[in-house]
Amino acid sequence: MTSASNGKEQPNIRWAVIGTGTISRSVVPDLQSCVGADVVVVQSRDAEKAAAFAAEFDIPASTGEIEAVLADGSVDAVYVATPIATHFAIAKRTLLAGKHVLVEKPIAMNAGQVTELFELAATEGRFLMEAMWMKFNPAFTRLREEIAAGRIGEPRAVRAAFGMPMPKDGRSKWDPARSGGALLDQGIYPVTLAHAILGEPSSLSASGTLRPDGLDVDEHFTLEFAGGGRAYGAASMAEFVEPTASVSGTSGWMVLPPFFWATTSLEIHADTSERMLSAPERIVYAREGNGYVPMLRAVTQGILAGNMEHPVHPASDTIAVFRTLDEIRKQLGPAARARRRR
């Protein structure tokens, strides 16, 4: 198949999918709906699961060997959706195999690993991005546009959280050998939101619950910014923390309803007292597929255009977010020990 770009016909991007878990089941049909994308093979450590997944989603080939995907010259790009702790190693191997790579968030475990991956992608001349679908969400895009237009004045505060009890069902979530804990899997959304609106913080304070095996169960944090702005965030695998977000400015505020990272609506409290307090403007967007289409379309178009990163979620933004995540994680240990002493 071919797709049109700048008036010219060119081959579609041929995608391989590594991992057949819950996320892949949502992402694959969205990727298949994107112009310019063909999903040609799926891989799982369990070959039978890979074959069943391929049959269910009408994917031409499947394999139980990741080496087969990396050696396949017909594969242009790879979507990595394996347990969090494996992202860095698989992304590195895939880049070295000459493939473009889209990695489920978090792209790696720390800022050092993230920097290494983007430096490798640049050396290899390949596209690399963390699959931060929130930043491509139409409601999130509109929020940033309204801020840029001055709708709520100067943004001064961001609040966001993602907490809910996670079942202890044997999956990777509660296994420190495979998981990134609450911070990397959930807290990454509030931190990314804060960075997108206010930039990189100049300082922060954080506290949370860290198990003896190193797995973080919950955390809350305050980010301080050079211009005087603040961001308040929280994440938890043990209890509910309202999964909404808001951005407040000098002349109004906006709210992203649950789940803020995937919402299809935006509330704007601005312009007049009535619209602020009792009748905010509510903008609703139709969801495309399972919500991943805007990101996957942008990534596919970016690869077709020959780009090595995407301006909506570039390397510099991703690395900066991980510097903040690293500092939050660093502060969790002493804070958790102090609470136990009390």
C-alpha cells in the first residue's frame, strides 16, 4: 500500500507490535486505522498468544521471537508495549536494528536511560518517541491553545492526580522487577502536564510510600517554577485520588475532567463572573477510536516526513520530565523513612 505525502505516493510505514497486553489491544486497532500505517507482525514471548492476537486483529504475521522482528527487513517501525522495566533494553535493541521506535510510557526508568536512547536514535537516524498520548489529545491541545491566546491570563498553578487501587492479580504492576511503580506509570501524567504548561521546575518537594523492595506505592509532590508558578501532583496504586487536572491563571482557570490524560472535554472558567462560577464553557470532542489515533497519526506522518522526533513531545521535553521524576523518586526514600520513624 502507499500513502500520499506532499503530493507524492510513498510506501506505508510497516509496523511491528511487541507485546500483546491490554494496551496493545487498544492501540493496534487505532494504528490500523491511520492512513500511512500497516501493522504487519506482532510478537509475544508466548508464540501462541502472538498467533491468537494476530488472528483477532487481522495481522499478517506473528512470532514468539523478538530477534525475528529485529531482523525483518520489511519492518520499518516498532511499537513497544512490554512491561515498563523492559522498555529501555528493547528500545535500544530496536534502534540498533535500524527501526523507528514508539515506546509506551514511560520510555525508560530514568533520565540517563532516556538521554542514551535519544542520542542513539540521532546517531542511527531513526525516529524515537515516548507514547505520551495525552499531549496529542484534542482537549489537551485546545487547553494549550487557549493558554497561548491569553484566555486565562498568565498560568500560575497546575493541579493533577492519578490514583486508584490496582488489583494484585499477578500482573507486572506490583512486581518491582517489571514495574515502574506509581510514579512512572501514573505520576508521569501530572508531571508531564506541569512541564507542558509551566516548563521545568526550579525546585520540588515530594513525599510518598516506598516499599522495602523499592516499589513506590504512592506519592504527592509540589513543583516550584522560576516565574513563581506552582504545580501540585499525586499518584497512587493503593487508593483513589481524583483523576482530574486544572490549570489556573490570573484571569480564570480550565479543567480537564476524568480521566484528564484521555478526556474528550474541557471546561473553561473565564471571561465573566457568570462563566467562571456558574456557567463555564464546555467543549466536547469526539473520540477517535480508543483515543490513541491523534498520536499514532502524528507519529506515522512524522516518520513518513523523515523526522527523528515529534515537536509535540520531543526529546528535550521527555528528558526534562524524567529529570523531575528522578528527583521526586530521590526524595521518596528519605521521606518514607522519616514517616516510619514517627
